[in-house]
Amino acid sequence: MRQEYDFSKGKRGAVIPSKGKTRITIYLDDDILDNFRQQSETRGIGYQTLINEALKQYIKSPSEQSLTEADLRRILREELSQIR
């Protein structure tokens, strides 16, 4: 370790500013965080990156609402009426 360090060109704030990302505080259940940290060690990726990927995947996935029979009948009526 050096005796002295030169901080004359140092800047306050985040070390690496990230465009398109925002720092937030979030509370997660301990077991959720533990799971992501374990995955992080296994995969060699930061746990915050894994959480971000999981959230992106959730947003991109189709809704889990199932199509009801009534919805299907309504859609078929609408589509068939356009054909005639």
C-alpha cells in the first residue's frame, strides 16, 4: 500500500455512471435474495444483474391469464363477422 495517494483529479459521486439505469433502494425477502446470491456465485454474474434479468423476463412474458370460453366465443364471432 502506498504512503500517499493523489486524489487531485478525483470526482465525487458514483464511480461508474450508468446510462439507462437508476439506483434505487428495494426491500426483498431474505430467501429471495439468498437464492439470487447463490445463483450469482454459480453463474459468475452479479446478483443484481440476475434480478434485473428476471424482472425483464417477467415483463416480456405473456400474461398468465387464461383465455375463457366466453372470451374465445366473442373473439371467434368478431373474426367470423369480418370474413362474411
